[in-house]
Amino acid sequence: MRRAVCPGSFDPVTRGHLDIIDRSSRLFDEVIVAVLVNQTKQGLFSIEERIEILREVTKNLPNVRIESFRGLLVDYCRDNDAQVVVKGIRAVSDFDYELQMAQMNIGLSGVETLFMPTNPLYSFVASSLVKEIAKWGGEVSSFVPELVERRLLEKYRDAGTD
Ligand code: PNS
């Protein structure tokens, strides 16, 4: 069984993330999308909301499951018998940090990292930018799934933009 992990914050999941998850699901027997629980960084969406959204938007991919994790990614991979981490690379600017993490992770535990070039349609898409655009009423429908667009609208309608 070849099992890969797609880790990230997914606050919220974008079409760029989804493209990587979808393509990974064709390469591996099973893909675990692992949402990082980061105690030092309060997100817009709770971990439960991110998981619920991810489950909904990946429900067409039967070999993809969604979980959360805390601690080291390499420990999570070991505990879940996953041999590979898949990371999307949007641009050269992603590469330095991703390479450093990949080298650290292989040094720590032998887990391999596979870099997957992001679909150029989404090479400039980042969750942080999407949130900022949505906060000020901008159009985000081409960057995120419809469900995420709706949830963003609800969040910012409830919270106001102050
Ligand atoms: O979506 P993000 O925020 O870019 O994802 C970053 C993530 C979750 C992949 C990365 O922060 C991570 O792997 N965190 C787990 C902690 C860890 O293993 N740190 C050591 C990395 S060498």
C-alpha cells in the first residue's frame, strides 16, 4: 500500500490545494490530507470547519481521507505508515523553504517529499490572499471551491470587516 500525506493549514482549502490532492490521489493507493493543528496561530476557520470543508470537497475521491495532526509531520507519517509527503510548489519562492523542510524530514526519519508543480492556473493563489480579498468583498470564486466561497462570505458577514 503506497500512502502519501498532503499536509498543510488549509485555512481554507483553495483550488490549488485541491488540484494537488486530486493529482496525488491518482499516484498513490491512499492520500491523507493532514490539517496542522497550530496552537500558536489562530486561523479564520477552526480545525473542525477545515476538516468538514475538506471532506465535502474531496468526497468524489474515494482514496482520500482527511485528518488533523499536531507535532512533527515525520512522526505523523510514521504513525500512519505513509512513505511520502506531497507538496505543491507554486513558484521558485516556495522552493527554498520547502527544500529545507524536505531535507530536514528525510534526515529525521527517511520520509520522502515529492514536489508537485502547481497548476499554473493557481500559481499565485494562497489562502492568505483569498481571505484578504474575501474580507473586502472581492471575487474569489475562481480561486476556491464554491463551498469555501460561501463559508468565507458567511464568516465575514458575521464578523464585519473591522
Ligand atoms: O499550509 P502550510 O501552513 O504551508 O503547511 C505547513 C506544514 C503544516 C506542512 C508544516 O508547517 C509542517 O510540516 N508542520 C509540522 C511540524 C513539523 O514537522 N515541523 C518540522 C518541519 S522540518
